[in-house]
Amino acid sequence: MWGVVLCLVSAVAYVIAVLLQKPLLTRMSALQVTWIACTVGLVVCLPFAPQLVREVAVADTAAVASLVYLGLGPTAIAFTLWGYALARTSAGRLGATTYLVPPIAVLLGWALLDEVPPLLALAGGGLCLVRVAITRRTSLSRRRRST
């Protein structure tokens, strides 16, 4: 049950962050907003710093390097690019692009790691993407008719 609660809290926190980010991007650059968000995250995580220090002391170099890479690479770059895009479009329109993340991840896993997804998983993912395309197309055609 705690997993479900934490997932809901995470989703609500993410929505709040995006809604707060949009007005900030009118006054600051995407890099500044990302820096502020990362700083807030650092402050919130400070109570866990002693445990981090203990665990980093016994971790191997590859694990620490991977942690640093994940923090700087995919996380910081992705959120900076998200902020850049959010400053130039609506949150709803940009949010719809997140539906592309799972298929891209499957394709990258397939191409780079030889992870062959089951046929039923591909069919299910394809069905989901088709449904998203249909709903987006319907909302676009309604919007065009109303203008």
C-alpha cells in the first residue's frame, strides 16, 4: 500500500513542480530554474547525507561514477531541456511528448543491449500509442472547429 501512496505523492509533486516551473520560466532561463530545483532537492535530501557519506565510503568507484553520471547527465540535461521546451509551449502539449519515452527506451534497449521485448508487450505499447494519437487528433480537430 505504501508503494501506491508514494507513487501518488510523486505524481502530485511532479505536477506541482511543472505548474510552478512555467511562470518561473518567463523570468529565468531553463538552466537557472533547473539549478534552483536541484538546490531545493539537495536541501530536502540533507537529512540523508550521513548515510550517503557512509555508503559512498564503501562503494566501488564505478558505482560512484555511475551515480554522478546519472545526476549530471540524464537528470540535469533532461530537466534543463524540459524547461527550455516548457518555456516555448504549453505544459499539456509538452506533457503529451512523455508518451514517447517508453517506446524510445524499448528501441534503445533493443538496439544497444540486445533486449528483445516480447511480442505482446510491443503490441500493447503500440495500442497505447495509437490511442494517444487518436485522442490528440480528436482534440485538435475539435479545437480547429471551434475557432
